[in-house]
Amino acid sequence: MTFSITMAKIKSRESKKKRNVSVQKSIPSECEGYKVIRLKCYEDSSATHCVLAKEHSVREKCKEKPEDRTVFLRSVPPFVTKEALINAFGKFGEIREVYFHPAPCASVPPSNSSRFFDDVPPIFGFKVAYIVFTQVGGARNALLSPPDDTLILFERNPSASVLDGWIDGYNQRVNLDCEALKKEVDEYMAQYDNSKEEIQVKEKQKQEEEEAEDGWVTVGRKTGIPRKESVHKKIIKKQDSRTKKTQLMNFYRFQIRESKMNQLVKLREKFEEDKKRITQLKESRKFKPF
């Protein structure tokens, strides 16, 4: 019974190997101007992933991505890291930098300014990569590599499992340096306070300039003033004095006309009051000759 089981396992392994060999033979060496490069996670992995590579050539030049020393990769899997590509393409030459983008881009991707907070959103899903070599020969060797050459991304550590890798990654994210985090937060808040003060000073200067140009003064309620009738009267008196100073009397025609009408009305009222007072005096006076 055990002998038949082992023979079945051996036959299944051989059939898998034959199937992988036939699949690898069916993979083309080029596709629409791109070179097809085969990648494997580990040396003993049966699955193979293909990426499309070609020389980086764009109209917009970038000094961090020189055309003669940069290899452009498409269809890069999500699990591939910068260290994995350096490990895989390092045999062609020394690598200076690896850049990841969600889509082809001529410039350098933005980086996080903080150790603890992400300013740039992470890339999910498949992505593109730019491998920058220190010398021209590295990019040329990568693009002229044999078509059946398979690159290995990771080196298997027999003492560590996948679960151990997940645990280490989680511990690195959770176990933070509290002092460094507090220092960074304090620096950020100090910069925020300084920028807020500068904005307030600029707004105040701008408001004063506008008031000087237009002749208008913005009056606002100050906090801390007691709400008493005497204080309210003082404020109204100050506002009236300010308006009298800035107001132009009898400047327009309608102002002159209104002032004359008001003056006539006041004279008539005064005349009527004087008549009433004279009649009262006459009635109260008594003639006594003896």
C-alpha cells in the first residue's frame, strides 16, 4: 500500500516537472518590443512569473533615471519588494536605486517625510519598476540575458517560516520608538503654530492696508467687555465721533437740499414753541394799576 502511494507521488512530481518544462518552453522571449524575463520566488519554486523589460526612454529627462543605465519593468507583482529586485538583478551589475510607480512616470516617486506617518499612499496591486544601475553594462547585461534564464527573487531561510516573517513585520510596525515619535510630533506642532501665527499677521496687515485704501474700519466685538448700558453708550459715542470725522457734510446736492429742509422744519418748530410760550405769558399776566 505504501509503495503504491510513494510511486503515485513520484509520478505526480514528474508530471508537474514535465508540465513546467513545457510551459517554460512555450513562453516567448519578446512581446511587443519588450523582453520577457522570468522570475521565481525561490530556487525550488514551481511557479514562474514573467515581467516585461526594456530600456528606459522618454522625452522628459530625469537625472535620477538615466536612460542608458535604467531598465523599465512592467507587470511587477504586488509582493515584489525593492530588496527582491536587487537580489534578482544584482548579478547583472551593481544597482544604485529601484523606484516603484503605479503607472509609468518619468520623475522620481515622492517619499514619506515622516518615519511614523505615511504622506504618500502605498501602491496596491501590480506596478511598474525602474532599476537604475551604476554602470551602463548592468542595464545592457539585463536586457541581453538568455531567454531561458530565470531570476530568483528571495533566498529561502530554512530556520524562518512565512508566519515568522509576518510576525516580524507586525512587530516592526507596532513597536515604535516613543521618544522619536514624541519629538517628531512636537516639531510638527511647533511648525504648525508658527505658520498659523504668520498667516494671522499677514491677514491683519492685509486688512489694515484695505482699510487705509478704502477709508472703512471694521468694528468687531471684543471679548471680555462687560455688557453694561454705560459701556454700550460709550461705544456708540465713539462710533458716532468716528463717523462724523469721516463723513462729508453737504457734499452732494441731495445732502444740501435735505439740510435746508431740516433747517426750515426746525425753524417752524421753534416759531410754534415761541408762540405757545408768549400766549402762556399773556394769560398768566394780571393788570393791577392800583
